[in-house]
Amino acid sequence: MTSEEKIRSAFENKNWQEIKVTDSWQIFKIMAEFVDGFEKLAKIGPCVTIFGSARTAETNKYYQIAVECGKLLTDRGYGVVTGGGPGIMEAGNKGAHTNGGKSVGLNIELPFEQFHNKYIDHNKLLEFDYFFVRKVMFMKYSQGFIVLPGGMGTMDELFEAITLIQTGKIARFPIVLVGKDYWGGLVDWITNTMLNKEHNIHAEDLNLFRLVDTAEEATEHIFRFYDKYVLKPNF
């Protein structure tokens, strides 16, 4: 369907038979994605998710940082989860795969741009039709989040994690933003406008994430977080 056809379809009145057939099948498809995801991801052990743009070139410094993050995480026994596509996602999987660690990809089927990368373990690739099901998998099976520069999807994933932690829906897992030049303006706006001017968040909410510049800083923040609880990945 074209964009205009989708808009017009949203305004159409549907009869009960159309609703029953269309929505019932959609419910079963959604359930199937949840069941498949739960069954496969429950077995992967402690993992850290790396978020970032699908459009980042291999020559970009953030691609190299994501590769290094994957290596450092797997050095300490953590698996790496990404969105399964190219760019930053590929880099994170590449770092884990080439270092002999667990490399997980939660790929989303899109009409453009997205295709799964070759560095995902063959038995740890999942394909999704629904963004919201995929996000549940990220949040449910990650013990930390490293967020590199990205677009709208990365912003969505970042704020999903922050919101769930802020509201107590998931545990207070560590969130690290990599790239002060990239994220600094957003953090300034959150501080100056969202907090100080409009009072829409609490000051302690700024402690829900850490802003760094290097792979070493990003992974060390996660390692220190779990050292505090005397928790290590289960080999």
C-alpha cells in the first residue's frame, strides 16, 4: 500500500467480519513473534545491547568504537545484542563474532535499508515484523545498553530504555551514550529545558545514563556497575 492508501484505509469504516479476520490474524502473528523471541533469547545468558545507526560507514570512527565495544564486552563474558542490520549494528556484532563471543541479531523487516549482517551467530538471528515486539526483546533480555550515534530508531530505543527504568518497569540497568559531540546537545536540552525550565523530570533522572567518548569508558561503566553487585556473566 502507498502512504496515501494507508491514510485513507485508516478512515474507512470496517464491518465486523473484516475486523475479525484482519485483527485476529494480526494477533496470531504478534503472538508468534513473542513466543519465538522468548524461546530463543531466554537461553543466551547475560548480554549488552548496542544501539546505533544502520547508515554508519565502516570508515566512521563510531563504527570502529562499536567493534571495540563488542570485543571488550565478550572479553568479559557478555554476549552482544544488536538490531541485526548494517552500520553500527554490524560493527557491534563484528566485534563479538571475531572475538569468539555470543553475537545476537534482532532484525526488523523493512522495505529499504535493513538487511541482517553476516556477523550474527546462525542460531541467534531473529526476524521481526513489529517494532514493538522487537523492542520488548531488547529490554527484556539485555543487562545494559550502549547507545552510539543514530537516527529516529536509535532515539526511540534509547528513550524506551530510559522510560522503563525511570518508571520502575525494568531494573536499573546501565545506559551509556557514546559520543559527547553527538549526544551533548540532547543532554543539554534535557538538562536546561526539560529539567530546569519546565520541570518535567527529576534531577536524579539525569543519573539514568552516562555520557562518554570511548569504547573503554562505555564498557568499563557497565563492568563497574555489576562489580558493585558482585555479579558476573555465567560462563
